[in-house]
Amino acid sequence: MPLPDPQKRGPDVTVEGTVRWTGQHPGCVTLLLPGGQTFQLTGDPVSDELRKVQAGASPESQRMRLTGFVPPVEPGVCSQYAFKVESMSRVAQ
């Protein structure tokens, strides 16, 4: 995925990749794209699904289709880049 200037919000895009709901740091949710890029996921849909995973109602790793954007933020603890999710859905594996 092309990355915007760090000071600018990226365009809305839809991507597919593997979401890991649990990681080395508590609360870190990451998206691994087929090309190898990794993003830290943020946003209300992510928080909602994370609660399900923590309750044991969803698997810790899922193939997902996500729509959102790369926000203008500093690198986080979980990944060099963030991706703010506006909507998401599971993809059959």
C-alpha cells in the first residue's frame, strides 16, 4: 500500500490481510498485508472485535477486509505505521 506523507492523512482504501488480535504488547492489533507491510490497527470496529477475541468468542488471527486510512501519526509501539479502520469484515480462508 502506498504510504502518505507522515504529516498528511492518507486516502480511504480497502485492503485484505491477516489480522492478529493479540501480540507482544497488550492491546496491539496488527494487520499483515500480502506484500509484507504491517500496520497497527485503530478505530471503533477494531475495539469492538478485540473485546470479542478477549472474551474467547473470536479467533486470535483472522483474514479480514478492512476499509480505512493511514492517519498522520507518530510510529506506535506495535508497528511503524497505523491504519484507522472505518469498517471491516471477515474473509473466508
